[in-house]
Amino acid sequence: MARYSIGIDFGTESARAVLAEVATGEVVATAVHPYRHGVLDRALPAGPRLDPEWALQHPGDWLEALEVLLRQMAAAGGDEVAGIGVDFTSCTLLAVRGDGTPLAFEDAFRNRPHAWPMLWKHHAAQPYADRINDSGWEGLRWYGGRTSSEWLWAKVWQVLEEAPDVFAAADRFIEGGDWIVWQLVGREVRSSCQAGYKAHWQPGEGYPPATLLQQLHPGLPAVLDRLKEPQPLGTSAGGLTRAWASRSGLRPGTPVAVAVIDAHAAVPGVGVADAGRLVAIVGTSTCHMILDEQRSPIPGISGVVQGGILPGFYGYEAGQASVGDMLEWFVQTYGVYRYGDLASAFAGLETEAASLVPGQSGLLALDWWNGCRTPLVDSELSGALLGLTLATQPSEIYRALLEATAFGTRLVLETLEDGGISIRDIHACGGLASKSPLLLQLYADVTGRALYAYDVPYASALGAAIHGAVAGEIHADLLAATRTMGARPVRQHAPREKAGRVYDELYGIYRELHAALSSPEGAIKRLRRLRHGVTRKFAWPDRYQSAEVST
Amino acid sequence: MARYSIGIDFGTESARAVLAEVATGEVVATAVHPYRHGVLDRALPAGPRLDPEWALQHPGDWLEALEVLLRQMAAAGGDEVAGIGVDFTSCTLLAVRGDGTPLAFEDAFRNRPHAWPMLWKHHAAQPYADRINDSGWEGLRWYGGRTSSEWLWAKVWQVLEEAPDVFAAADRFIEGGDWIVWQLVGREVRSSCQAGYKAHWQPGEGYPPATLLQQLHPGLPAVLDRLKEPQPLGTSAGGLTRAWASRSGLRPGTPVAVAVIDAHAAVPGVGVADAGRLVAIVGTSTCHMILDEQRSPIPGISGVVQGGILPGFYGYEAGQASVGDMLEWFVQTYGVYRYGDLASAFAGLETEAASLVPGQSGLLALDWWNGCRTPLVDSELSGALLGLTLATQPSEIYRALLEATAFGTRLVLETLEDGGISIRDIHACGGLASKSPLLLQLYADVTGRALYAYDVPYASALGAAIHGAVAGEIHADLLAATRTMGARPVRQHAPREKAGRVYDELYGIYRELHAALSSPEGAIKRLRRLRHGVTRKFAWPDRYQSAEVST
């Protein structure tokens, strides 16, 4: 009855599942199911076009993946599944009826973009985020001083202002993870993780006060009635409904944990249950998670929430906006032509870049291809590459990009340390971390910290399974479950002292450029403004203005 | 007897010849002959290795090309060749015996790098250039305030200091162009063009004073006896020797003009014989030539010499170090993989880049891949690229590099204008100018000047032929010959006003970065110093420092 737990990890393009042994954390089965509609960023399924910056998802894709994956895990685990955990991207926000029906499923709203789930990377709500930031609300100090266009309040405000009928019809605004749990157990139970990091809810203080919301927009206080008081992580939200038991082949009543954000689930996933150990989930972008005994207002971080990652600790989140996607940009625009395909290009560039030594190329990059999250919280920045010569090789550029993400990581570390958080070592997981030993070594060299690498393909899904095991009352609490079931590191990279000396100098230049080029009147912001102005203002009929000269 | 003249253009990898009608300048025959040994930058022909920064040539290659090309021109022109002109890269410097024999031809010196002709782009004499620049000699004001490692005094000093026996054996130090003329006419006649721009000789003032040379190094004043008083451009150096007449098939006694530098020969080649018209020879690098009535000391230019380009004018030279070679770097490292070969890549990128509009990419480059000549005179700078995003396309980078060379051209123009030179329009020739209409349009847009394009494959060789026609007394002087024989523009590009407004803004950012990033403590200089330090100081046995973690 109590041998396994299931973790389901809802990502951006697919969902992943693991079946883990509750006694050891060993993963005995995994499965992946891609979303049929992927990310809706050009048009709705029924046809209407979407503006740039929009990113939606289809709740039907989640349900399909949920059913397929649970069935596969049930087939592997039989009657011995003790609990289920769910992690989800966040803030991925749905407008639903009081019974949980997404407005997007109704004929009246099928063609209305605002009625569809806004994916975490939906950026069209930026003007509303700006207005919240301009309000001077002091609660933002627990969120690095700024809210994000990706988070709940900007997104609901966008619906309120741009589609008042959708807003009026929405009995609830709910996170994708909380909505999945609602489907599984038949009642609405919110997670304090999603609420804490993405809806500015703080334990004991609640959501932003109605007076603030009223001041921002008279319609906003009504949203408070459409949320719910969230529950701590590790709580059981209830037992699996008969309907979902029959769809999945699992026992009715199997306990389901309250949802957790995907990045936050990775912390128990890699077995980290102490303060001072920075977990870096290195993928398209990087999320940094760390536990501490204190709550400090640190400028530029994403947020700090008591119990937001694991009970008994304040959980801090920070991040880098441009990591794997910046490297893939280089591989896609150059490497695939040189090496034939994406995998060969990554492998070829990794090998060539690893043969170089620190500082040898004379190159330095600013890793802002997709903006800067911590500490600048500025998505309008763009990248830079300095030191190019006629002898510069592509592998040198690739290494400079890797190094730039390492410098970005060091800057996140220093931002946390300046805020009073002590950081002993780094625990790296995520797609890129498992693919690039060079990246891991550079991160150790540049940060001067021991870096632990994990061979766990689905750290978040394993973390979700750990939540499931706690909901199933196999372990006393999340900390105990993490210590028992969390993955163990397979490799330790130590900082190389000599490399560290060179990288200290390069990092000094990086810091200097970071400050100089990000200023409002700096070159990069001016280039961005010019670019926006040009594409908005001008039509360009004439490519050349030339004439033959009569001789 | 007087229908044609021959121009021979000695370049870096090959020599080119034209046979031109003296009455019209029409080119009736052309030929190219590559140098058998190319540039000697790794080893001498007999084996000894060369240090980095060295670049030598083989005088035998020049003689072979001279004979082959003269024979081909003689075959086409028959008895109707009135004169011969020779242009040459400069300062390309030989140590020779009193009879003109290169020391490199002697067994005793065959294995001695310092005995071989130092090609213009030999950069190993930089420490000596630095010492001359540190001397505070006021004569440098006619050379932008600095001498170059590429020029005569740094190169002879290198020989004196590093190979005293070679120095002692050298009865003459002579430019390649002057040496070719010596071969053809059997007597040593120096050109005021080469002496003026590369040996700091000024009409009426002579070479640098012996007191200065004595102060730099007690051995240097002896060099003055191993140069010779130069002759004005358009002078006949003498008639073709019987030996060379028999080798070439031309008449003995055919007049040969004093030599001229290749870039300087392009000015008559494109028919420019007035002040205010900037001739840009756009190739691997770009040389800018302009005539004026005044001699002004302008910081950052390469030099100003009375009659140095054409009689009756002060000839100014300035330059950009990174143009075609920077574009080719991009095409070689990226384009050839994408498009298959060099020609298709240039064509494909030109087409794609031409479809973009000013400012659209948000990119800006600093064109320092090979350093900056005018106005910074700093070969230690390296390039930068700002504004990169996940959406950046290779064609946008290519266009940003083209635009950066246009900004560099505008900066050269403004440097000359700040020095009191007025510039009416631009006359562009050279390989890149004939290949890229987009480049020409961008130069017009960015500089706000009309730009005239020429369809003349060998402008320098045609210029040399114009010198030959004057030596043959077909025309009264070089100005008259230029007006009669110089090429005519085939196309005029006018500046597009709207594009100019966008480029004014981008150029403002370019100027700001130019100042900020070139400073001694700026990022680019620090990256270069770090790079030098790293490659000199460290051995790197350990690529990774990692260990398995026992579980």
C-alpha cells in the first residue's frame, strides 16, 4: 500500500511524471507527455490572432497529460501508491467558474484571449505591473522591490481593464497547479507557494490590502473574494475522486498534496533541506532557491516567503533570465550550420570551448539576450559581446556566453549575500546542468564555491513525489521526506584557484559594464528605445537612393 | 609610339597590371600574378620560424611578377608603350647592398629574418614605434601625432637593435616600390610619396633631424646616409634597361616613373584632381585620401605631405583598420557554413541585410576587430557588439558591421573637418565598394554626403599607368593626366534623409562608446591586457577539478 508516490511536473511544453520509492526516493518509472497545443502565442485554437507578448495555454492539454501520465504511473505502481504531488509553472493563471470550469471551455469565451490561461511567460500585462510598481506599496520589499508582468496582480488587472465581461464572469482566478489539484480531489485548495511568490501573499499578512487595490483600480478589491486562503506545503488537499480514480487506475482517496511551483519543487528533489545551500535549476533560464532563518528585504530578488519552499525556513527565489536560451540562440544561428544538428553542435562547441583557458579569448559577454532578472529586474535590456578580433573563434564566443552566465550567477550570489544570506555551496540541476560539465566547472571557478551536480532527469517531478509522500503521511513532514527521498549529488566540482584569479578580474569588468550599460541613458537602453521608435514611426519604401552617372 | 602606358600595382598577395590608352585612360588589358611565397608570416623559405607579428615578403616573387606582367602588357601594347608606372604597398622595406642586391639573397643572411623585406603589415617593431612616440618629436604633428610600427623608422630601428650585423651590412634601406624602379632603370631614385608618408620626410624639411635620431639611438643617424633625397611624383626615374627590355619585350629606354604608394595611386586612378573630394579605397582596410590647399596638423590622421598624392596640393591620408577583413571574419566564421561558400555567403547576407531598415535590429557594433587607425591610432583595441537578443538574426549582425564601418568613415570625415579640411563628396573604389551597393548607400546615409562609385577593377594600377604616361611626357603633369585618363564614376548614391536621422542617433551612441570603451582603463583595454597576461603567465594542466561523490 505504501511503497511509491507519484510526482507530476507540468512544464511549458510538456508534463513529466515519476514514480518514486517512498523509502529511498529511487525513481522506478518516468514518463513524458507533450501538450497538444504547446504554447499559444500566435493564435487561439479557434483562430483569433494574438498580439506579440501574449502566451497562453490550453487546459485540455493539461488534463490529457494528467490522465495519460497517471495511468502510466498507476500501471507501474499498482496498488502501492501512497500519494500524489503536483508541481506547475507559475504564475500560470486561469479564470474559472465557481465549479472550476475554465471560461475558455465555454462557447461565449472560446474566442476571447483574456479568458484563456495566461502562461507564466505571458508578458502583455507589463503596463499593469508598471503601475503597481509606481504605487510605492511597501509590501513589494519582499519581492525585490518590484512586481512582474508575469505575476498574478498584473495579469488579473489586464483582464479587468481589457476584458471586463471576462473579469465579471470569473468566479475564481486560480493557478494552474491549484486547478489541477481541484480536479483531482474535487475541492479548491490553494498553495501557499504559488500565492506567496506570485500573488504577494505573506503568511500572517495575507494578500495585498484592499485599500492598496482600491487605489490602483476600483475593480481590483473584488479579486480578493475570488482567491482563497492558501494552505502550507506538504498539506494533503484531499483524496483522489472516484472519477479520477477510474480515469487513472489509482485507488479512490489516494492523498493529493497541495500544489507547488516547479522550480520550488526541485529543492526537495535534490535533497536540500538546510540553509546555506543554493539550488540552481539551470535551463532555458535559471531559478535560484535558498533557505534561510531570516526574512530580509533584498532588492532585485524575485521573492521571499516563509515556508514557501520547505517548512521552518524562509525560502528565497532569485533568477537569471538568459541562460540556456541564449546558448541555444548561438547554437541555432551558427552551430547547426557548422555541425549539422543541434545535439552535435552543443557537443562540438562544448568540446572546443573546454579546451580553452580562462581569459585567453579576450572576450566578455553581458548575458542580457532576454533581459536581466536578478538584480536589475529589467526585461528591456539586451546583450553585448566585447573583445572581438579577426582571430576570434566561434568556440571562444560560446565559452564567453557560458562564462557570462557564470558571472550572472555570481552576481545573484552576491546580491543574496549583500542581503545577509550566507551561501555555502551550489546544487545544480536542470537540463543544461546535466548536459555541460564545462558549465558546472565554470560556475565553481567563478563563484569560488563547491558545486554539486545531480544525475536526476526530473528533479521537480521527484520533488512533487516527495510532496505526495508527505500528503500520504509516509514521512513526518517535508524536511524528513526530503532527507529520505531527495536525490544525492553524483559529482562535485571544486573551484580552481588559478582560474578563479583570472575570473575575478573578468568579473570586475563584467560588474563595471553591468552598471554602465544598464543605466537609463546607457547605450543599450538607448538602442532599445531607438529600435521601438523606428519600427513604430517609419515606413521605408526606398532601399537605395542611387542613379547612374552619365559619362 | 605613344598610345599606351603600363601600370603595375604590387599588392599584398599578388601584383596586377593594366595597359591603358593615354588619350582616354581606357583600360585595354589587365593581368594578375600571385606571389609564389605569399606573405611570410610563419617561417622563412629556408625554414627558420618567425615570431607572431612578423610579416615578410620574398623579393624574388616581385621580380617574377614584374617580368610576367610586363611581358603580357608588352604583348598587348606592342611598340606603342609610352611609359611605365609602379605602385607598391608601403612601408615595405628592404635592406640592400650598394648595388641593390637584397641581403636576403645572400647565403650569409638567408636564414636571418631581419634581412628580409618587412611587409607593410609587419607589426613586430611596435616597441620602437612606442619609443619614437615617447620622444615628443614635434615633426610627428604632420603624422597625426604618432608614428606607426608599420613605418620606416620603427622598422630600421628594429633591425639595428635586434640584428646589428644585418644593419651594418645594409648599404641602403629602401621601399619595395623604389627598389623595383631601381631594377627597371638601373639607378636608385626614391619617391617623395613613400618618403613623405612612411619615413617622415617633408619637402623643404627633409628626414627627421640627426639630433633626434641620435637621442633615440646612437646608431640611428647612420640611416640618413642609407636613404636618398626623394623625387617628386610624376618625375621620370630613367629609361628601361636593356636587360629588362629583353626580359619584358618592351623598348629599351621606355620611361619609368618614380614609384608611388598603392593607395595614393588610386586618387588619379579615379580621376580626382581637386580639393574637397574624399577618395576611399575600401578593401580589407580602408584608406582615405584627400587634397587640400593647406598643411594642418590633425591628430589621428596618418600623414600630410605636400605633393604626396598630386602636385600642387597637400595630400592627406587617414584610414580605418577594420573593414573588409571584419566582414570576411563574419562570413568565414558563420556565412560559409550557412550558405556553402564565400561568394554565396556575401551575396546572401548582402540581400538579407539590404531588406532591413535603419535602427530596426537594435544592434550597434564598434568596428575595432583589427584596432582603430584614425582617429585613435591604436592596434590593441578589439571590437564590440551591443543589443543582442534571442531574436537577433545573422543578417542583422552583418548589417550592424557594415553600419559600424560607415560610422568609422564618418568619424574620419569629422576628424579631417575638425582639422580644417572641407569635404564635398566621397569617391569609393576598392574591392568591397564594387561588391556591395548596400555599403555604398549606408556610407551616403551615414555621412550625409553624395557617394560616387566606380567600375574600375584596378584603380591603383590605372593610377600607376597615369604616372607612367607623365613620365613618358604624354601629358603636361599629373593633374592634366588625371583629368584625361582617370576613371569616371558610374553611379551616385545620395543620402536618404530619413535614414540619416536614425543614423545620426546611432552615431551619437557610437561616438559615446568609442570614447568610453577605448580609454586606458576601459573594458576593452583591460580585456586585452588580461588576455596577454594569461597567455604569458599560466600553464593550465587541469581542465576540470571534479570528483565523484560517494553515495
